[in-house]
Amino acid sequence: MVQTIFSDTIVALSTPPGAGALAVIRLSGPDAVAITAGIFSKKKLAEQPGHTLHYGTLRDPNSEAILDEVVVALYRAPRSFTREDVVEISCHGSDYVVRQVLAVLLRQGARLAEAGEFTKRAFLHGAMDLAQAEAVADLIAADSALSHRVALNQLRGGFSQELRELRARLVQFASLLELELDFGEEDVEFADRSGLARLLDEVRGVVADLLRSFELGNVIKNGITTVIAGRPNAGKSTLLNALLREERAIVSAIPGTTRDFIEDEVSLDGIRFRFVDTAGLRDNPADEVEAIGVQRTRQRVQQAALLLYLFDLAEMSPAEVQAEVAELTAGLQLPVLAVGNKRDRASASQLAAFGQPLALSGTLQLPVLLSAARKEGLEELQAALLGQVRGAGLEANASATIVTNVRHARALEAAAGYLAAVQQGLDLGLGTELLAADLRHALAALGEITGEISTDDLLTSIFTQFCIGK
Ligand code: GDP
């Protein structure tokens, strides 16, 4: 455990800014209780034990004006989130009250907390490791059942535990190798080479699984960017609207990065699909559609994880659909979902034509036929969307650890690289010294994830991504 004693007391609003029923202002540090006691009347706060609640009034000591009636929660070090004395003041959720209370607390000697500083102190005092601290931010941002579960598992130390076990096994072996080095002159082999090879295989397998899980982790955290493309009037906007209305838990409508594109999110089975409608094309004059439109759609398609190609069943032939999809995805490795719209007004022969599989992106696929306007066939579409995710092996296994953090993925990649080098060294019969060095590097990379090995720069870059008050 890192012994870090901070002499200053930090304060911040821990609830979102703006009017609300309540706002919580949090203090942490050696003077948290004394500073609050200085403006709190009714009880002698300084004499109260930890884990207690106190109702009273806050006064500005200069003017004696009452600021608010509040409830103060008291936590004594080390039994608190940061392991320091912590006070949480629940006051009325008005911007004015919050500003006044904060101003008085600052005058009394507290300092405004930096982004993520509470969590950083918790980490530095050993209350949690780095991966758990990062999970605090993920949990706060979690907006689907799946992202919530993954963040909570990480916060509760599931991932850290897995890494600890991994490291422990490698450390054991590294120490045997180091022992050999100490006896270098005598040419002894303590470490059984075939045992090391087996262990290495196992560990590399675990690291590879974790790395693979990052693909899913990324999907859980950031969603699957799905571009809806198709000719003007195919029904793209209608379909998007229908999908959004179907889904009760719409997360948000993100303004597109460019005004031509609208992004909306729909969460299906805990997986977020970020739909990018290429609707803006329509608004261009016909001659420009060819030039700018296709080019922009192509750009969008390049950034997509999935292409939903929508066509009007009554207007296109299977050959035309295949040709347009091929043109849009030329040179790209992109899963495609072909969707025939306006089923309600298509003729029997048109429906029959699309009852055959289409050749798309190198695979044969039966298109989904639906009517966006009548909201018929949407369930088949949702099943097909999820099928694409599962087809890519991106399925959530309830018990498996899922890596969601880019930093963790990079560290795992580095560890995988060093472990591959150890493997190669073993195969080539390289000397103990070289093996031990690569093993140490692999251990260091794994240690970076939980913060067993960390630098100030790393900590700063992690915690400044938090919000103030966390
Ligand atoms: P976009 O240009 O691809 O975004 O197409 P829109 O969503 O604006 O739709 C073009 C036209 O097709 C509109 O008049 C829609 O009402 C109509 N439309 C969309 N879906 C269907 C459908 O399932 N059946 C029928 N009959 N018309 C549809």
C-alpha cells in the first residue's frame, strides 16, 4: 500500500450542476471535518464519530447569514472512499446555494478539487487499484445493462484479480529463472524448460482472450457504428425513426460531426448501435449527388463497423443491390446487412426475387424484407443486427472478463509481445538472462494495468479524464 498523506483538504460539487432537489458537496482531507464544523450549527461536528448523519444549518461566519439547511454525512479515515476524513454535505440543489456553500468552504481553507482527484486519492491510499479507479469513471458513464455490468465487475476487482493470478504465476517462474542467473557460473537449470513452455502457453492464451475481449469491450463502451446507406427515397430516415421509436431506452441523439449526418443510438440486448443516416445526401441537387454524395457516403462507410444497405424492393433488382454494395464496400472488410424496404407495396415477383440469397461482401445472405413505414419486420432486422455482432464473435459471456479500456488493451498488447519473445527465446534455446529480461518486461506491462507500476504522468493522464467531484 502506498503511504501518501495529503495536507490539504479538497472540495467539489459531486452531483451534476444545475437545479435539482438535492446537491452533494464533498470534502476530503485532514481538515474536512473541522472546515465543515466551522460553518455548521446545531451539533459539535468535530466530536462526532464516523459513519453518522447530522442535520443542521450552514452559516456564513462573516455575515452570520444562514446558507441552507443540510444533512452532513461524516466518514472518518481510513473508513472512507479516499481513506481520508470525508464529509458529504447534502444541501438543496440550487446553483445559488451550491455556489455560496462552496465559496464559504473555500474561504475556510478547503481547495477546489481537480478532475478525478477524489478517486486519485483513493487509489494513492491503496483503497483500490488503478483498473478499479478507472472503473469508477466507466460506471458513472455506463448507459446500458452490459456496460454497467462490465464496469461494476471491474470496480469490484474481477479484472484485477485475474491479472494478479496471471502475474503471480509469471513471477514464480521469473524468480526461478533469476535464481538460475545467480548460480550462472555453475550451469544449473532450476527452471524446467518444458514446464515453462506449458505455463507460457497458458498465460499467452489468457492474455490473447483478454485482448480479444477488448473488441467486444469497445463495442460495449462505444457502440457499433452502423451506417445506413441507400438510394434517395429508399426509406432510410423512415427506418431510423422506426428503430428509434421501437426502442424505449433511447440513450441520446448525438449531433452529427458534420451537419449532413445524423447519429442516433439504439440499444439492443445491451449492445449499442450508433446509426449514421446518410440522409443529407438527399438535399443536394441531383447532379451533385453523384459527386459529393457518393464520396461522403463512402467516407462514412469507411469509418463504419457495419453497413446497413437499404433498398426499395419495388425499384431494384438483386443484381443492382449486389453491384451497389460492392461499389460502396470496394477495398473494405466490412460486414453488410442488406435490407429490402417497402414490402407492403412490392409485388409477389419482386418479393420472390429477394427470397434468394444475395452475394454480399464475399458471403451469401438472405436480405431482411420489411416495411419501415408500417413498422413491419423490425424485429427481424433487430435479430439480424445482433446476428452480425455474434457472427463477429462479439458475444458477451456472462462470466468472462471484458477489457473495455484502451490503456489496458495497449498494456496487454505489450505483455503479449514480450511473452511471444520469451516463447521464441525458449524455442531457440536462448540463455536464461535474455528470457528473464523479457519476462520482466511482460510483468511490468501487466503491472501497469493495476498501477503496481505507475508514473506521475500516467496518473495525471488517467485522472484528468474524470469529471470534477469524482
Ligand atoms: P430516404 O431518402 O432514404 O431517407 O427515404 P425516406 O425515409 O425519406 O422515405 C422516402 C419515402 O418513402 C417517404 O415518402 C416514405 O414515407 C416512404 N416510405 C418509407 N418506408 C416505406 C414503406 O415501408 N412503405 C412505403 N409504402 N413507403 C415507405
